[in-house]
Amino acid sequence: MPLVLFDDAPCFTQELAERASHHRFGWRAAYDEAVALAIGLDDPFRLGMVLSMRAWAEAPVDPVAAEGWLEQAAEAARRTGNPGAIASLMLIRGRIASGIDRHSDAQRWFREAQAQFQAVGDTRLEISAQSELAHSLRRAGATDEAEAEYRHTILGWQRSGNRGAVANQLESLAFTALPRGDGVQAARLLGAAEALREAAKDPMTAFERAEYDTEVARLRTQLDPQTLSDAGAEGRALSMDDAVMFAISG
């Protein structure tokens, strides 16, 4: 049976984020309060989560400090004795490293997390770690390697029925088509992803939207408006399964 880290993490994270945004002493004080609470409860599970979130918030402004928080989070994860908790910490470390363009470190953490999730039987997080690995490879310019990973992950998300994740993989494969100058392929994939997101009512995150807008601007330099519109419409007409087959056979 898969070991799941922090089943209630979304609620706890939202509560902490709200408290941090309204805390009169600032977000660092809110995190310090949460850390103290977890220590007082002798709860390494929550302590690891809070320390990880503190590192996430700190990384863009102070990567060195973030690394220190991550080391403390890793120790808390080890104290749980839960392999899933340790793997989740690896995944978070990879996301933080990727977010500050330390892609070599990020890819190492993602590969370790993927292997650990596979070992404990957590298929969903295994695919998530592999997807993050593919994103990091793509952003580092390793387009061929990224495509190879995406061809596996898109099938995993398809099997899980997560249409938003499938749409994200279609978008990502579109972005890998652009360096090859294959704008028509990219436009069809983006059209398919757009229709899938609309059907699933699963919009992009702010980070995904920013990346998407940058890549679409790049696409517009490769295709004239009519070709772009026609290719996008062809993609929108595809079912999810047909879009996946088109993506992995391209």
C-alpha cells in the first residue's frame, strides 16, 4: 500500500499561508510560529512540511538560507521513519532547486524521489517526480531527454485520468517541438491541451501561464496567423486519447 505524505497538506498549507499573509510581524514570523508548534507537539511529520515550505518561500531571496531549512526538513523527514516522507522531501528539494535554475541538483533530487516513490508503490507521486524531471531537463535545454521522459509521463497521467496533468504534458511536448522549428506540431498540441483544460475546468497555475505565454510568443514567430489558427483548431478537435497518441508519435 502506498505511503502518502501529509494527506491534509493542502488544508494545512492554505491555513499557514493565510496566517503568514496576515501576520503583523511578517511571513517569517508566521513560519517560526508554525515550526515552534510542530516542535512542541513533537510532530516530525508536520515539522518537515513546515520547514520545507519555509525553504520554498526563502529560496528566491536567500538560497543559502533555504538550503539550511531544507537540511532541517530532511532530518525531520528521517525522524518519521516514513520512506514516503523522505521521498516527498526529495521532491520538494528538486522543485526548489529547479525554481532557482540549479537544474543539475534538481534532476538528481527528482530521480532519487522517483526511485523512492516507485519502491514504496506510490505511482502518482512517482509520475509527478518524473514529470518534474522532464520539466527541469527541458528548461535546461536537454530537449531530447525531456521528450523521452514526457512520452512516459503522459501515458501515466492518461491512465490516472488526470486531464489537467495530461494537458500540461501536451503543452510541455509542444514546447519541446519549438526548438526543432516544428510550429505546426506545437500548435496542434497546444490546441488539444486548451480543449482538455476547458473540459476539465483545470486552468494553468500562474507559473505555467507565464511560461505558456513566453512559448506562444515564440510560436507566433514560426507560423503565420492562419496556419497557427488552423493547426490549433485541428488539435482542439482531438479526444484526449487521440491527442496523447498524436503527442507520443510525433
